[in-house]
Amino acid sequence: MKTRYLISGLALLSIISCKTPLNIAKVQPEKNISISKDLPEDQIFKSIIEPYKMELEGKMNTKISHTSVDLTKQGDDSNLGNLLADYTFEGADDWAKKNGIPGGVDGAVINIGGIRTTIAAGDIMTRQIYEVMPFENEVMIMKMKGSDMQGLFDYYLKTLKNNPVSHIVIETDKDKIVNQLINGKPIDPAKTYYIATSDYLALGGDNMDYFKKGEMIATGIKLRDLFLEKFIANPEIKVPTDSRLNFKNKKNNKTDE
């Protein structure tokens, strides 16, 4: 038995000793060479996508409305901000009345940072709405207790930020709120309010934590789709002229978007 183990061990040792040692080749980093510029264009692929590309470009460059003034996002009451806040209100209000909220919505709040660019005076093309609102944000309706609505006004007093509103009035002077209205009336603590906004803000975006106290109602409406629909329905844009946000004696460290 011992002899058999000895023979097996010698055989294994012999096999191991006959193996060639593993040599690792020297590895050196080399400069990356791009070959994409030398690749020929795939004509078959190009011919397939070209009709779709032309169709898309045609839709993006289709005139949907017209504005006689620049639509900007500057100032407490920016005309573009107020316009889009009104469109948000109108879309949510219509949806609410058709879906079990007979009184509709009471107001709307959107964020100025979500409006990514402005619209110059002249014809308005489809692509400009995509540039203004490139995100896939959805319209939400927040069901709020009247006793929790003070948080909205306190937010504006603290930030003095020109986040657009609709059917809401907020006036401040230094460190005090001098006027706060929803649909033209003071807050009723016993009332239930329905405020239209985006899913981003509904979840507390832009530090709007007061919305977290409410109940979120999803509409399934994309903000950009709603804005497109509204611009198409209004071939000549009439900008809102009412005063909504008025921050008197605004501190220098408080700036607009």
C-alpha cells in the first residue's frame, strides 16, 4: 500500500516539475485610436430612419401659436411663469371636475426652475415647448387641510422665490406677509383645498415640504402635453396681467431664477 502511494507521489512530482513556468507578458497602456470617423455611413440604416427624421423635424418646426411679446421668467410675476401656472390650473381643474372633485381645484403652484428657457416674440413652434419643458413631469392635485395651507405662504415669505402661482396671491413686506389669498379669499382652516402642482413639487421638491402634509392625487396628465394643448388652443397668446407675487423691500440676497 505504501509503495503504491510512493509511486503516485513521484508521478505527480514529475508532472509538476515538467511544467513550463508561467511568464507574464509586459503590458503597456497605449493611446486610444478612434476609428468612428473612418467608418462608412450605413446607407440602409440611413434610408430607414430618414423618413422618420424628416417627419419629426416637420412636427417640431410646426407653428402652434404666436406671441406679440417676449415670454420670460424674470420678476416676481413673470409672464411666462404665470401663463404656465394658469395652464396647469385649467388642466387640473377640468380633470378634477370630471373625476369626483365637483368644485375643481383652488389654485396652482409650479416651480420657476422647471421652466428651462424663454419664448421670444413671434411664432411659437412645437419644439419651443419641448425646450421650455423638457421633463416628463406629471400634473398632481394635492388635497390639503385648510389648517396646513399656511405652510405654502410661509414658504414664499422665507424664500421670496418667484415660483409661479395661479389663483393665489402672496404679498410680503420685509419679514411679514401682508396679503395671502386663495381664489380671492383668506384661508379657511376648516376647508379642504385642492392645489394643482407637479409630481416633483408634490414630493417636496424645491423644499416645498408643506405638500407632504397633503394627499396626492395623480391625474396622468403630462405637463408638457398640457402646455402643448393649451398653446395650440390659443393661436394668439394673451399674457396674464394680474398681480400674484409681490415681495416688497426684497432683500438683495433673494434672487429670481
